[in-house]
Amino acid sequence: MKRELLATLQSRFDRNPRLHPELKWESVQERLERYPEKIPSLTEMERTGGEPDVIGLDKKTGEIVFCDCSPETPQGRVNCCYDRNALESRKANKPASSALDMAAAMGVEILTEAGYRELQKLGEFDRKTSSWIHPPAEIRTLGAQENEPEAAARHEEKKVAALLALQAKQAQLESLKTQRKSTAKHIQIKDLPPEQRVAQLRGGRKHFIDTIKLIAYRAETALVQLARETLRRPDDARSFVRALFATSVNLRPDPARNELRVEIHGQANPIHDATLEALCTELNATEICYPGTTLRLIYRPIRSSIFPPGQDV
């Protein structure tokens, strides 16, 4: 029987190296042979449908840790309460045993919450079933106190207070809903308090500003059409033009030549530099003068590339 169990454990150990990457089966077998009193616990875990396997070393004691690594709770251990008190308090559909009693009979311990979380990091477990874990002492004490009559009375008082608070909130909510329904959905500016009224532009001024916006957009669109003739991807033209508007320029008036030179700094890549040069050529052909002067606007790109024209890479 012992030989069959060791063979089963070794086969499972070899199939799941991710559970114990730093251990060898020889060291595990040597420990089992040195402590034969552990064999019955592993045998009982196997008998009830479990899959005991090594999951590492105990950092404090150095002991090899076995854990039931079956994907779901074995059929031999389902439908049970947590402990004897919970089992005795059941009046109907009473289970046959409790988790603590079963663990004690097998000579094993139930995992703590921290241990169960570490086990979940090693694989997928309890996707369809659930397992009992060993709760902290304060949780167990709280559960025991709740069974006392005084604790039950305090619990009922809290429930009543919570119910009254909930009813008050619900009444407040209904009042707010009624107030919202009675509030007008559309309010005219003349009906607003003076301090909340929005300052309105005069009709003529608004029309003037809208006209300026329309002219600016049409000018931008015209530049976009010119840029599309040079750029490889036409959809990039508008973003290029808008970035161009934010580019730094040098203004150099030359009264002797009756010119105002607009020197535009180079762009981020050679393709945009070439597009900028083409735009400057088109704008210079219009021979536009700066408003209020006789200075003709001359657009000229300042190259950012260190390579001579035509040799950009």
C-alpha cells in the first residue's frame, strides 16, 4: 500500500513542477521514509478523492508542505459544516460531519485565508465548488458571541435602526423626485436671477465674430488642400496645418526691398519640411502686402535638418 501511494505521489509530483520548482522528488521521498507517521494522512486524502502534492517548504520549520491540489472539492468531503458547533446547531438536512472533524480524522490542518490565497497563485482551484478555510480568531469569537441572547438583541436593535434610516432615505429620495418633476426643463434667460444670467453679445458683434471664424476656417481649409498635394497621407494635412500655426517664426522687415520676410522654423521630419517649402512657394506667388503697409509678405522656411536640400534621410 505504501509503495503504491509513493508511486502515485511521485507521478503527480513529476506532472506539476510549477508547484515545487526548487524541490526534487528524492528529497521528498527521503522525508516521507524518515517520518512514516505522515503516510496515513496522505493515504486518507487519496482515499477521499483528493490529490495531495508538494507546494513548497515551510519557511519557519523547513518542513515539506503537502496540500490537496484537486481542482474541485473531492466528492468524499462535500456537504459538511465548518465545526462541531455548527453541525449540532443544524435542525434539518444535517450533514454527516464537519470540516474540522474530517481534518482531525485525517491528521491534517485546514488552510488559513493567507494559505488559500497562496494556493490560488499556483493554479486554478474551486472554480465550481467552495472550500472551508480556517478563519481568524476574532471572526470565530464574533460568531460565537452572536449566538448569545444579549448579542442577538443588540443585533436586532441595529437592524431596526438601519431599517429606520433606510426608510428616511427613501422618503427623502421620493421628495427629491417630486421636486425634480416640478422643475421646468427649459428656463428662459429673462427668468434667471440677475447674478446667474449669461452675458449675451449684441447681434451685430456676434455676426462679426462668426464671420471672422468662417474666414479663418476657409483659409485653413485652403492650406490643407495645398498640403495634401505633398504629403503621402492626405488625412495628415489638417493636423500638419494646425501644428504649423503654432510654429515659431521670425519677422524681418526690409524697407529697402519693400519686403516683410516671415521665416518659419523647420518641422519635425523632412517630409513636413518639403510640404512647408511648397506652401511658402504658393503663398509667395500671391504677392500679398501686410495690411496697412506696402511691405510684400515673403515666406521662407528655416531648415531644421543638418543635411543639404535634397539629401534628407
